[in-house]
Amino acid sequence: MRRGTQVTAGEQRRATIRDVARQAGVSTATVSRVLNQNYPVAESTRERVETAMRELGYVVNAHARALAGVSTRTVGIIVNEIVDPFFAFIARGVEREAARTGRLCLVCCAQSDPRRELAFVDLLHEQRADAVVLVGGSVADRAYLGQLTRRAADLHAGGSSLVLCGRPSLGGKVPAAAVEYDNEGGAFAITDHLLTQGHERILYLGGPPDLSTTRDRLAGYRRALELRGVRPDPALVHTGLFGKSFGYRRMGELLRSRLEFTAVFAANDIVAAGAAQAMEEAGLRIPDDISLVGYDDVPVAEEMRPRLTTVHIPLEEMGRQAVRLGLPGDDADDEWRAPATGVQRLGTHIVVRDSVAPRARRRTRRT
């Protein structure tokens, strides 16, 4: 039997902090200091404690640490849907940065329900997560934003932090950081790219109209039209969802209508994939008959035939930066840290592939 343990035949129990202290020949307070890394401990003593923990198979009781007000070494991320590539790549960035700092990543899926978002923020606060990363566009609802603001203050008071990723900041007075990307600028650039190819009847397709992501992309789309002297036509804006089924269904309906357009700006690459399927079934060729662009630059954009011209967002880097903002001063080797209430904006750029061609007047689509 190992020194310092008392386990009877046929019985096993988890080693306790007292067992570790006895095995290492130190006090329980010293073991606690090694675990929490909150007080200087001699290197030789630390090594003895860590050796004892390995020999005894000691596992930290995360629930007890939370009750004691100690960090559980976790980072929480709240996404709409984990199978959506937009959220999956951000989640990968969060997980990799959390792992780099020795933390566990907890992933929660809100399924586009603001009430579930708030409930998950509360749950992660109860679990004493070091940072809570909330990903994706937000709804313009004053009551919801007020509740989220209060939760940001509660997290801050408890030694944690809220980081908004891919959505607008809550304001400079709210203790929450934000990682944004140039959403409107990307939409402006991709629309202008179509305009320079001679397209003026550009259909905008997809995205919930009350979501900040959609509002920003529409703002960039309209700004590009106006600066080129093209009057925006409300009949060419068809918002809805971000999924492939929406792109397929709505594009099929529009192809059977009398609406004229020579190019399609899909709200994301997944919507574009659905729209492309509907065009193919209608006997139309991309880009010969209709040009098509997307947004996000997820793998489906490269896999489509023809390959999709789209807007690249540094999704994984956004996730990494969100964790870095949420854990200010955590890495002693990192000389620069943005404040916990800061806003960091990452750039976007067009990726030109094969789905856009100059408009030929004879090919203006008519029914």
C-alpha cells in the first residue's frame, strides 16, 4: 500500500488534499497554494506536491473549488449552433486558446434563442468560468441588452469576464470586451466587386432581418449601390434565414417570379450553396447566366463548382482573440493586453474565385 493512504481490501476511494499533504510531507495549506498558484512556493516543495498528486491519482474537485470562490480553469463559449461552420471555426479558436492556457472549454448552443443565451451566461457564471464568450449577431431588443449588461457586471464583480464575439459592443461603460470584424466593409466590398463587373440588379438573399449581422451586411450592400449611383430596389432584398434550405427554397421561388436580377449576394456561403442548387435545377449556369457571391469563406465556398467568390472572415483568430481579451494579463510572456472593456476589430477581405463574370446585357434574366 502507498505511504500515507489507508485503503482496505476491496475498497477504493479518491485521494484527498490531506492525503496529498501527508504523502508530500507538507501542510494542506501548501498543497492548496500549489493548486491555486496564488502564493509563492519553493520549487522543490512544488515538485514534491505534484509528485504526490500523480502517485495518488489526485483529481481536483471542481465543484468544491467553485464553492470556495476559486477559478475552475474553464472558458465558456455560447454559440447558436455548433454544426454551423461560422460558429464551429470560432469555437475551435476559443478551444485552442483555452487549451494553450491550461483551461477546459465548455460549449453551449443557444439555438438562436436570446433567453437560452442569458440562461447559459448564468450557468457558466455559476460554474465560475474565467471568461464567457458569446458568439454571433444580437437582436435589437432593449430588454435583452439590459439583462445582458447586468450579467456582464455580475461576471466582472465575480472575477470573470464577458466577451462578445462577432456582435456589437455593449458600450464603453459596460465591463465587457468585444471582438468584431468589418462586417459592413466586407459587404460593401463584395457588392462593389459585382458592380464593377457591370451588375446593377443585385439580389440580396438570406439572414434574419432583426439580427445585427444582417443589418450590417445590408448596410454595406446599400452603401455600395448608392456610391455607384445605383438606386437600391427594396424588391431585391429577401432576408430570412442563414441555412441552405432557405437559399434553395427562396431562390427557386424567385426564379419562377418576374423579378429581374443578374447577380446574387447570398448572406453567407451556406445560403449561396442552396441558391446554387436551385439555379442548377432551373438549368441556369453560374456565372454565365447569373453571378453568385457569398460571405464567411467557410470550406463549402472552395468545394462548390464553380468555386464561390466570397468575403473572408478570420473566424478562428476571432475565437483566439476573444479568449485573450477575456483573460487579460493571464500570459506573462505577452507584453500587450487590451483592456477587459476594449473592442478589437479584425479585417475582412474578398476572395475572388470563379462564380462572378461580367454582365452581358443579353443575359439579363427575364421570365
